[in-house]
Amino acid sequence: MRIRRAREDDFESMTEVARETWHDTYDELERDLIDRTVDRWYTDDTVPLEAPGTVVLVAETDDGELVGFTHAVAHDEKADVLRMYVRPDRQGEGIGTDLHERLMGELEAYDLERVRSLDFAFNDASRAFYEGLGFEQSDEGIVEIEGDSYPEAVYTLEL
């Protein structure tokens, strides 16, 4: 397994990983809504690789198959992990933990006081993952998709 910075040519595979993960994880959402949302949210415009404070990492197998990715943005004294996905059939292998550890290493350059992660509040797997890494739920919010509102959980790791 290799973790590296994402490149422009990774977007198709990143979108595929996101789509698989959303369909596997978010039963509460309609299939077509998931597809439309993934198509809008996982592009080079919404995940700008070269934007200041942005870190986008991918995990790939030795034969080059992209099996996971993460996206964070550092600003002021905090960073927000906006995306952390591992193909459903590869979850539980430590790939997410490896992505997180590399991400934290990359974020050290920003002299942060805390790192937050945001996800749908009904994603129990995400809650368990982040709590296992030492994050605590610190807030709640709302995610709006096509005019509908969904509860969001904010997890925070104080550094």
C-alpha cells in the first residue's frame, strides 16, 4: 500500500471510491441523489489540489488501484477533514488509519491547535473511526443537499 499526494488524473478513481462508499454507507439517501451529489462534490473544482492549505492524499495498491483518499483544508489554527473514504471491500484493513496518520503528518506544517472532521450524523462507522483516533464529537450542524437538510456531526481532535 502506498499513500501519496493526489494528482489531477486521480479524480475519476476518487469519484468511483466516493460513489461506492456513499452507496454502501448512506442508506438514508436515495440512490439517484447520491449519484448526483457525488458527481457535483468530487471534481477538480470542489477538491482543488493546489489551493493554499489543502492536502489531498490517495491510498493505492502496489498495482496502482486507488482504494481510498482523504481531503483536508488547514486555515488559521485548525484543519477540517472534509473527506475520508476507503472502498467498502477494503475497510477494516487499516487503510483509513494509514491515510489519517499521513494526513496528520502533512498538516504538521500548519502549526494547528485542532483538527475537525465532518460527516453525516447517522454514519456510525465514521463516528467509531474518528473516536478510535481520539476525536470527540464537539458540535452538530446541517448539510444541505438539493434543498433537503441532513444532520451533521463535527468531531474534534485537540492537538
